[in-house]
Amino acid sequence: INAEYGEFQTFQHYFIQINLSLNCSAMSFVEVNEESDFSYQNLPYGIFSTTANPSPRIGVAIGDYVLDISAVKHLFTPEIRESCIEGQSTLNALMGAGRPVWTEFRRTVQRILSKEDPVLRDNAGLKAAAMVPMTEVTMHLPARIGDYTDFYSSKNHATNVGTMFRGKDNALQPNWLHLPVGYHGRSSSVVISGTPMRRPLGQILPSPTATTPIFAPCKLFDFELEMGFFVGPGNELGEPIKMEDAADNIFGMVLMNDWSARDIQKWEYVPLGPFGAKNLGTTISPWVVTMDALAPFLLPHQPKTDPEPLPYLKENDSYQYDINLFVAIQGQEMNKPEIVSRSNFKHMYWSPRQQLVHHSVTGCNMRPGDLLGSGTISGTEDDQLGCMLELCWKGTREVKLGESGEVRKFLKDGDDVIMTGYAQGMGYRVGFGECSGKVLPANKV
């Protein structure tokens, strides 16, 4: 990484991980297609169950299989087995164990799946018990999410939305370039991919000139293309997380759709921000991709200088991740999904570390399994916009759904919204699987 973007030594851990990833291509006995999200270089963690064993437990995705960690727990150290595997129906214990344990856990999984190690490769009985076909698993939320916070950290998105509602000269609020703007969401309505999302009811203004609301179904239902990260060990109340410790408190990332009711939000958000318009549901992908797996896809990020962040938010090694992101919609009458957005996580202005540091700077205690959302991720081009509000530019243009002949401004009942994403390596991908949900009709008023 070019020296102008930061001090080399601060990347030491990540360069080690990059080197490991570049040298482990095609080193598993499990065959993995080059376009699979779940390469040997990835090995994301999730919580799954099966019909034969309905108990939720830790799994690792590779190709078309899930490695059942409970079946190979004897291959881990006694400390990790007892504290992070046995009796665990979520990843919270592993998330809270810290980086040395994360590293040891990942290395053990790599060894178990390596084509050079016979422990699983040559043990037919153990392999049959431990390698579960993806088609046979049911996925669950990866963590017990104590708290959920959503940020607003894409400058492109914030500028676009501000321009729509306040004009180009007033697009960004005065605080936006000084801190990662965020709000506290509702962890109880975070759901796993595949969960349908019901169109919400609420107070809306019946026309642009109306001043009195009506109670009705949301008419401007929207998706938001985001990514989320899970907090690791966290901090004690009153003891902020410092920038130099932030990376060791970020366990891994997921795709996120923070469903939004735009017309409900427009009426309710002054003066305290969104409430019912955002608490109706947030969908995440089931597989948590570790920061070590994403290390080869670090991109230098030009340090912020206008204005320069306050000292606690400064990054000496400013970086983002090169993660390709896609949103597709499939209506009820369509034969296949059609992509409406192609974005990338590299477009973010504020980084996950800055979000975490700012969140805790007041002394707020972060806990293992807390979920922090990036905010809508938009690029600079029309096909890189991360929500329907931007894609249709507040209803002034139609969004074509490929060659299906269908168009949208906002989501219709029956629409299936499918988000995918991956980082592209040389002959492999580090992907996240799907983050999807179908829009159900509103309840009767």
C-alpha cells in the first residue's frame, strides 16, 4: 500500500492474511466452483440446523457444503471447544473471544478442510457426519443481537437525498463531514434472509400539499443496500474504543437490507429522526464473512482533509474494502430477477472503524453481537444507487426491470428483493450469499 495512505506497520496483520489467502488457492479437498461465494479463502461462519438435528449450531460454508463444527469440535483446542463451540447456538461467544481466538479458530478450520491434511479428507465416517449439503440446512440469525445501530455514511447517498429535499447547495447537513451520522435501530426486527417483509401501516400525508396525515399502508416502500458488521469483544461502560483498537473489535460483515417506508418517514422524522419508518424490519445475510477473509481486498482510501476529522476519528491507515454489491428485483409476473443496482463498498466515506469509535466515544458500551449498519451504499453513476428513492429520483423517473417490460418507482407487493455481494480474487470469490425478502401486502386498516 502506498506510503502516502498510511504507515506500513499498521497493515502488518492484514498483509499476513493476504499472503495466506494468495497461497491457499485450490488447497481444499472440497471442490469449489470459481464463482461460488464460499471459497476456501472465505470460510464464513453461520448458525444452521437440519431436519435430522434441529439444534442450531455453528457451521462454516465451503462450496455447496456446510462444515458442522460440532462434528469436528474434538479437533479444536480444549479452550476453544469449551468456550466457543459446545452448547453455543449463536456466534456471540466466538465474537467476544477476541482476535487471538478468531485467528486460531480460522486456522483450525483451514487445516481441517485442507487437501494436505487427512483428518477429515480420509475419514469417510467423519466426513459424512461433518459435511452437510447446503440444500439440507436451515439458516438462523448468526448472533443474539443485543443492539442495532444504523449509520448514514455514504457521501454520495447523503448528497443525493439532501439534494432532493433541500437543494444542491444545502445537500449535506453541517455535521455530516465531521462525524458518522447514525441512529439507534430496533434489534428485535432484524431477520434472516428469506423472511418475508410486510408492507407497513402508518401515518402518511395523502398529497404533496397536505398538512394533515391519514392512517394508511405505505405507498413508497423501499429497500436500502447496506452492509453490517458485528462487534467483537467490545468495551466497558465509560471506556471508549480507541482507533488503534477498533479493528480488533470488528468480527465480520454481512449484507443488509434496511427496509424503509419513505412516506411514513417524511412525516415522522422531524425532530428526532426515523422511527416507525425504519423499525419494521431489517434483513441480513446468514453468513458472517470475517475481516481476515476480506483482508486481500483492502483498498487505500484517501484520508479526509476537508475538513480533517477530529483526532479521535483520524485513521493513520485509511482503507476501505473492494466488495461488489448488487440488488435485483423479481416481480410476481417476472421469470427471473433483474439487477437494478451495481454498487461497491469502496464508495463509503466513513469507515467501519470510524463508526465504531464514534459510537463508543461517549463511553457507550459495545457488546459482542451488536450489529452496526453502514447506511445506504451509493456510487457516482445512475446504476450504482443504493435505493429506489435515488434510482427513481423521488418519483420523477421510472426504473426498468431489465427486459421484463416492468418498471418501478417504489416496491410493489410480491416483489422479491435480492441482494448479493462478493470480493473478486484471482480464481476465487469471497462472497456473502443472498440477502433476500419478499414484500407482503399490508394488513387491513
